[in-house]
Amino acid sequence: MSGLTLQNVTKEFGTFTAVKNVDLTVPHGTFVCLLGPSGCGKTTLMRMIAGLDLPTDGAIRLDGADITRVPTHKRDLGMVFQSLALFPHLTVGENIAYSLRIRGVGKEDQKKRVDELLSMIHLSGYADRPVAKLSGGQRQRVAIARALAISPKLFLLDEPLSALDAKLREAMQVELRQLQQRLGITTIVVTHDQREAMTMADTVVVMNSGEIRQAAAPVEIYRRPADTFVADFIGMTNLIDFSADSAGRATVLGTVVENLAVPAGLSRGVLSVRPEDVHLTAPGHGAIDAKVTFVRDLGGTIETFVEGGGKQIVAVSMPNARPDVSVGQDVGIKLSSDACVVLKS
Ligand code: ATP
């Protein structure tokens, strides 16, 4: 198959297992983000894909060929790592042409390719500038162009945008995704930023303690997190404990909630309820009792914080459906059963 395949990839450092039995398929032309908290093994996995570390066990294939033990420079990769390592004494053009020059590409062809890449990263006319005179975002784009100069089969980026300020970072996320789609290049990015992963990726791979917890499209991760770790890490949801009786009737925050599809045999668990699916009503009539603690009006959306059964829950609404509530008011919470994801605790 074309693309990258990881099969049972494991990395041990002494007695510590940094990456455990990772199976992952990255189809040709897709964009994958490795996402997870610090120390979960993202960089270690990336280093094995890049050939900078050898797996203790397992196999890595690129377009069907086993590359597990192939050295980095023979893997046909473009890499951008956190420390950009642009050559400070060279110009933009010389930086981008670097790998072409060491591959013996002729001067004319180098220039043609550099011009092509500069236009692609919106820096036409910058070839003769010293890189020291570029802004952070411009340097980032030059690093990307330099990595793409040889038209690699696989494009690897480890926290490429982490040195940029929030606004530039968001703009670069869109730019990077658009560039990847235009080139159709198989791309893997390491990040610990959920929004960044959700913005760019076809597939988000959520890792914890060296293992993949879920690998799915962003919308799938958002709508159907595989477990409480994923739901909590993505962080855009309310996580609420529940208990269930033998008939599968759930008690949530002290109130029995009808129609919740609790799997047979599950006596307790956690509900993941997205803020836009929390509806505030009058107290009573089967609603969960709660009190409004804070209202945050962000213009485009309104977040209402309520406390019910000792737990803080957030409801989000659009300005045209603004809840008519104020801080301190008693309210009821209604959870529509089809909006709740039941997770094992
Ligand atoms: P971060 O987001 O902080 O960069 P990460 O998810 O990329 O974290 P890794 O750098 O892959 O995490 O590290 C995973 C685990 O493996 C960590 O506990 C780290 O301390 C350990 N580790 C990484 N490299 C080595 C090494 N060369 N020797 C021993 N342990 C290592």
C-alpha cells in the first residue's frame, strides 16, 4: 500500500517503554497529527519514523518497502524540527537550495526550484536576504521550503510552530495545511496543542504513556472520544460521573436521567457532554438541579457556567439563543440522550 505503515512499533530505553506496540497506517497524501501530553512518546515515535532512532521491536514501511533500518538520509524525507536550524550565515535562497546542492543539482535547476518554492511560501524576491533579517513566521516558511526542496515522499514536522505567537501560529496552521493539500504530500506533525491538531489533520492520533488511545478524524474525536483520557485531553467537553441501576437507568448529579443508553452491566461511568448540548431550563420536571455561577459573553458565543451536584458544567449558546439567566439563579439542566457519550470510568 502507498503511504506509511507502522506495525507493532515499540521503543524501550532500558527498562522504560517510551512507545508501546504502535500500529498506524498513514495513507499517501494524508495529514496526521501526533497529539498528546508531554512525555507521551510523540517525539520518540517521530524519531523512529525519521530513522534517528531504531525501534526495539516492530516494522516501519514506506510505500510498501521496509525502512525500519534504513538510515535517515536514504529515507526520502523532509524534516522540520522544533529548533529550525536554518544556516544563519546563508541567504534564504542558499538555505532552500542546500540539499539540492549537496545532491549535485546544477546551478540553473537549483535557482528554478528555489524560485518555485519561494513563490509557494509567499516569499518571492527574498532569495538574497540573509535569514537573520527574517521574522519568525518567515523563517518558519523558509524551513518548510528547505525541507520540501527535494520533493520528499514523507514530510515530518516536530512542534514546528511552537516558537510563534498565538496569532501567527493560527495563520501558519492554515497555511501549512493548504500547502500540504496543494502538494498532496504525506505529512506527520507532532504537537501537544489540541486546536492545532484539529485544524490541520485528516487523522488525529491521541497518545498517552507510549500508546495510541484513539486515531480518528478530528470530528470523530470531538463527537465520539474513545475514552475519558481522550475526552479530557481534547478538553472541549463536560465530563460528568454517573451511576446506573440494573435496569440501565442512570443517575447523574443526583437526578435520574431517562433514556440514557447505558451499556448492559455498566454500573458506573462518565458522560461526555459537549457544552452546546447542555440545555438550561426551569428547575424541576426531571431536570438536574443547578445554580448559575458565571456568564461569559464572548460576542459570538455565550458560555454559562452552572454548578450541579458539586460539579461545574459549561453550557454554550449562540447570541440568538441567549439563556435568560443571571448569576445565582436556580436552573435545571437537560441533557439530550443522543448528545451524551457514555465512557467507562
Ligand atoms: P514532549 O511533548 O515533552 O516533547 P513527547 O511526547 O515528545 O514529549 P518523548 O520525547 O517521546 O515525549 O519522550 C517519551 C518518554 O521517553 C519520556 O518519558 C522521556 O523521558 C523518555 N525518553 C525519551 N528519550 C529518551 C532517551 N534517549 N533515554 C531515556 N528516556 C528517554
